[in-house]
Amino acid sequence: MRVYIILAGLALMLVGRVSGTVVDKGTDAQRSCSLLVQKSFRDQDEARFAGSCEGMIETAMLFSPNLPAEVRACPPAQGSALASAKVLLQYIDNNPDRLNEPGITLALEALRDAWPCHGDDAGAPGGPRPKKRAPKKSNQ
């Protein structure tokens, strides 16, 4: 599972470096995702910042269901990057002291808090609990 996080981070770094924008910290995520949500791009740079937020959010949405139970999230299958960006901005507003942390970390945690995976008790100590099985019915 850590491989997914590493690959996602590397992909975001490469995309950000090539385009000239990158979401390194929560402050970057806040700026770029605000532009995405407001849809008010005054120039090409602002459009790129919004795009970097969208890329980070889509990466988080893609990988979050496959992460370990303590950080796993299950965003809606038909969820949009725009809705997830709003979730991230709300999370940042509620946790302003974490703006210096990596943007992808905040995105994953925002998704986890908004859309926890039900049925695997992801937050329970010791990890997921085994699923209860119904007793077999006899054919009598």
C-alpha cells in the first residue's frame, strides 16, 4: 500500500514540476483548490494552479480506497473532483494549524473524514474486524 502513496507522490511531483505548479503544502492546496472551486481563472497560471488541485484530488480519490485501514477513504464512485476539493477546503478551514503539512496528506485525511469506509471498522484499534457470516441454512 505504501507503494501507492509513493507513486502518487512521484506522479504529482512530476506533473507539478513540468507545468510549473505544484501542491507541496496545505497553503498551496488551499490556494489552488480555492481557484478550482471558484472557477475564476484570471490567467493561465491560475488555471494551472486549479489543475494541480484537480490532479491531486483525483489522485487521492483514486488511491484512497486501497490504502491501509487507518487512512482509507471511500469517496462516492460518482464523486467529482470539485466536490472533493470543497471537502478539502472545509478540512483546511477546520485545521488551519496544519497548513505546513503536505497537501496530499491533508487531501487524503479530508476524504477519510468525509467518506470513511463502512463495514471494515477502519478506525478501530487492531485494524479491520473479520466480517460476520450468517449461519448456513439447512436444506431440510
